[in-house]
Amino acid sequence: MILKNEMTITEAAKTHLLNVVGENAGLRLSVRGGKGCGGSEYDLLPIPADKIDAADDYFEIGTDKKLFIPAIDLLKMFGLTMDYIEDDLGNRRLDIANPNESGRCGCGKSVTF
């Protein structure tokens, strides 16, 4: 299933993701449990074509490049917005805003659902 209407990925985030993906087929965005003080963390890993899981849903980020979401994490990702931002000090980061989160730790790295 294509997640075209279920997620928002800004052009800045797509550009960043395409720089990260390299020669791989895409990136897999998943939720890892048991991490950090919030209990879960987002995990973003490059995925070669031979490691794509047929059960994964995806969001197209460029020609022949996709952001894959494991089926088990799909409900946690609905409504998610991803942006790549630079603050006033020049720090850059991928920013994920997810309405399904019930909280975040103080540093913003780990989340709860």
C-alpha cells in the first residue's frame, strides 16, 4: 500500500532522505521498543532491494526510492509529518511530529505511544 495520504514528508526531508539512501532501494522507518526513557525510538535504516519485506508499506521519496514502514508499525505512523530543519545555530536534524505519540522524553529522542 502506498502511504501517500497518510503521511507528510516535506521536500527538505525528501532531499535529506535521498542523500542518505545512496544506492539502496530506500530506507525503513520503524519503531524500536525498549529504548530510552520514553520506551521507544524511531529507527531509520538504509534497505537494499533484496531486504525489502513484501508486507512493508511505503511512501515514495524519489524516483525508485521509498521510505518503507513495517506493517507492525503502520498504525503508529498514520498522520506523521517528517521535516528536515536547521535551527538558528546551524544544527540540522530530521524532525518527526507524530499525533499518535502520547509523550516524549526531555531530549525528544525517545517516545511513548
